[in-house]
Amino acid sequence: MISQKPGTMDETAWVRPEFHVYTRSAQRWIVIPKETAAFETMPADLSIFAGKKG
């Protein structure tokens, strides 16, 4: 997982989220692509995030 401060990247076209967490409280206008993993809350098994690199 990468933590990046907003506004610090000049070119963001290459950035693609690998997963979304806490989607239960997402705004209605947020569109999460079907091919992207999404979790309503924080998964109990965090090993699913192991090896993810941005």
C-alpha cells in the first residue's frame, strides 16, 4: 500500500486503485469498477493486501 499526499503527483493517469475499503459508507456518486476489489469494512484477514505494490 502506498500513502501519497494529495496534489503531490504531476501525472496521475497511470494510478489505478487495486482495492477499495469501507465502501459501505462511500458516497452514492462513487463508481467502483467491477474488476476492482471492494470491501464494505476492513477485512479481518489483511493478508489479502500482502504483496500489493503501487
